[in-house]
Amino acid sequence: MAREPRPSHSGQDSWGFATRALHIGQGPDPATGAVVQPIHLATTFAQQGVGQHKGFEYSRSGNPTRAALEECLAGLEDAKHSLAFASGLAAETTLLLLLSPGDHVVYMEDVYGGTFRLFDKVLKRYGLTFSAVDAGDVDAVERSITPATRLVWLESPTNPLLRVVDIDAVSEVAHSHGAMVCVDNTFATPYLQQPLRLGADLVVHSSTKYIGGHSDVVGGAIMTNNDELEKQLRFNQNAVGAVPSPFDCWLLLRGIKTLALRVERQSLNATEVAAALEKNKAVKRVHYPGLASHPGRAVASRQMRMFGGMVSFEVDDEATALRTLGRLKLFALAESLGAVESLAEHPSRMTHASMPVSERKRAGVGDGLIRLSVGVEDVADLIADLESALA
Ligand code: P1T
């Protein structure tokens, strides 16, 4: 049984999501009244006397445009703190620097291939250890926790199979063993799911995706309600320099204004696309949390507002998948996701190619799998495109 959601920290409980997205960190500029945030390109800020300044010293440590974005991002997740990064992986790397050699991480076996690569090819060399688990099974998570486990790393829905994890239940188990929980909320977006309110300690985003929403900016974010974690994260970010440019922060602020509208439409379109694919004879299986056939539907209904814009489906084999991708006209064959235009890709050859075949197999990422990022086009056109490519 799910518990009551944890309290909001944005201080704007009375505002709905779309209002927070437009008004937190986005108000008129106090200096000029401009209704759009200015872009502060300055790399350094004059001090009245040594150590006497208006909150900014040097742009790696802090920048007014980034601060506005961070305030807005915190508001989106109802979080006390947010930090903006140069990319999703920059955010993930900085977050994992909270750990020390010998620490153990349990992670959902079906994660973005680049996240797996960061764990497997980079951080293992610095003495961290990792165990993959099907986090859809809460008992399996508990069985993988050891006395050295400091962190449980989740995605929900996962990339690319849209598996669903009960964030509340896994957080309870992890906390009972003294481990923190981080949720990569990129696929769900803060509009659909707020992991901190479900018990997670940290949220990470690739804001390159839905938060930016227009395939024109790479970025990342971390949110937390924990003051001590925030202090360490800010120290680590400044120490390693994983910061976004002011212009990228501004583009993200611009994208966020329509996040709720876009994700609403993408979720509605994806629901129709998934239903059409399920009826198509060339399709063996459709993965979408909103389908009655999806094993995670009940949990997703409880922890998400809608089911999101990502859909995956399986065709007979790799040759059929590649042929289908080659025939699509509206869906661009491209990595990435979450933007207004629809994209399609082949996870085993593209986004998850950095996972060894054995890991892909274990996670269930087959060669006949196609992943769709459903955009905001007219859904009838998207379905017609898929049907003619599958014919
Ligand atoms: O690309 P970057 O902004 O560094 O974000 C990495 C990342 C982190 N988490 C998830 C769930 C992701 O999907 C990604 C990036 N993913 C793709 C590029 C993709 O096509 O799946």
C-alpha cells in the first residue's frame, strides 16, 4: 500500500505544475522588468571588497541564468534544491562522486546504455562495485543489498523497455538497509512523476530530453531535499567543473514553459500509437506502461499522472527492425528522445550498443526491438507512418 506523498519543498503547494513551470525562477527581471530571463554571459563578477559580492563570484561556481534555471527545476520536482549540469551524464558522474572506493551500487538492469557504460567502464576503475537487478521485483533489490551498498539507482519507466519500478517500495527497502535511492526521471519527466515525493533521496535528469524538448540543447539536473547532499554535490560540481553554459540554461528555461503541454500531448499520442501497434500483425510485443497488457500498469497508474511519450515494440528479428526503421518517413531515425518531433531508433545497435550482448540479453533488449519517442504531430499521421513501414 503506497504511503502519503512526502511534502512539497517548493513552497508553492497551492500552484499547479504548469503554473510553477512558468513562474518559479521565471518572473520579470528585477533590474529591467523584462518578462524573459536575461542571459548572463559574464564569467566573473566584481566584488565590492574581497569576499563581498551579490552571490556570484565566478561562473563555474554559480551564474544568475543557471540560478534561475535551478530554481525553476527545483519547483518542477517540488524539491528543496536543484543543480543544473552540462549533460545528463555530467549530472550522473557528479552524483556518483558522492561515493567512495569500496562502495556498492545496486542498479536497475534496464538502464540507458551510457549510464551502464559510466558504471562499467569508468567508475569500476575507481573502486566502486555495481550489481544489476530487476528492480521491478522489490525482494530481488533487497537480496542484492550488501553491507557496502550506499546507493540504489533506478529508472522508471526504464530505457528502453519501459519497465516500471515501485519507487515507494524500493525506497523503503533501501532506507531500511541505510542505502540512498536515486531515480533517473528522464523518461517520466517531473510533470508525470515526482520521485522525491515517493521517497527517493535524489533525482537525476537528462534535460536534453523532455525538459528541453526541442532537440537543441544538451543538459542535466539533480534534485534533492537533503541539505548535506546538496552541499556535497555543489562542492563536487564546482571541483570537477561539470557546468552548463548560460545560453544552454536559457534554452532550458524556454523549453520548460511548455513542458506540461508537450508531455500531455506526447502521452496521449503514445497511448494511441501503442494501441495501434498492439493490433498490428507484424508486431510481436508492445511495451507501454499504459497498456492493460503491461505488467507495471498498476504501479505506473499509482505513481505517474499519465504514461509518457515513449513506446517500444518488438518485431521478428534485427533485419525486420532495420527494414522498418528505414521505411519510416515522419519518425526520424535518431538517438535521443523527448522532443516535439517523433524519433525512432534501434537500441541494440544505437543507444544500448555499449552494453555487452550478455548484459543486453539479461535486460531483455533484443535485436528486434524498436524504440519510439512519440512527438506532438497529429497522431493519425504517426500511426499511418508506422503502419506503412510495418506493411
Ligand atoms: O545525453 P545526456 O544528456 O548526457 O543524458 C544521458 C541519459 C541519462 N539518462 C537517460 C534515461 C537517458 O536516456 C540519457 C540519454 N539517452 C539517450 C541519448 C537516448 O537516446 O536514450
